[in-house]
Amino acid sequence: MVFNSDMRAWGQSLTHIRKDFKDYSKGLSNYEPDIMSLRKALDKGKERTESYVAREKLLGLSVTDYFELDGMIDDFAPYYQLWDTVIKFQRSEIEWTKNPISQLKAGDIETLLDA
């Protein structure tokens, strides 16, 4: 079962992020690929489960509950929010320190910080 092996791989990635991602200065340079990759994989996994459920209903089968995936998505959410904020900040920080202050758009910065 491909989905089960994907779930195991996603679980390992989540464990790696939980235990090893501790240095905020590495957010943009080292952690971004893993964070974004897991987010994309979990989103695709959710789409896959929705497709499976639709087919099960269409065929009159009992609907499978993919609670493990839902739990993994819920567990990843705070880590994603943290690292996504760190990465966006670090990406913006480069712009903020390289460009003259008169070229910075206050509305864009405020939106970024409020997100």
C-alpha cells in the first residue's frame, strides 16, 4: 500500500522536524525545503483521501476514516506556522536591510507581521 508507506515517511519527516529543527537562523537556508515539502505532501495526502472517500461512497462501500492523517496535519500545523513565519521573516529581512527605508512598503510589512 503506497498510502501507508507515504504516511510512515510523513511521520518520520514530522518527527525529524519536531526533534531536530531548533536553530531559527537556519530556517530559510536549511529548513525551508523540508517544511514546505512536508506541507505539500500532507496537502496532497488530504486530496488523495478525499478522492478515496468519494470513490468508496460511489461504490457503496463503507467509508474509511483517515484519522491518522488528520492527526498528523493537526500535529504539523504549529510547526508549519512557526517555521513559515521564520522563513518569511528571514526572506523579508534581506529586503529590509538591503533596500533604503523609503522603498519599503509599510502596508506589506504590516500584513506580513500580522499574518
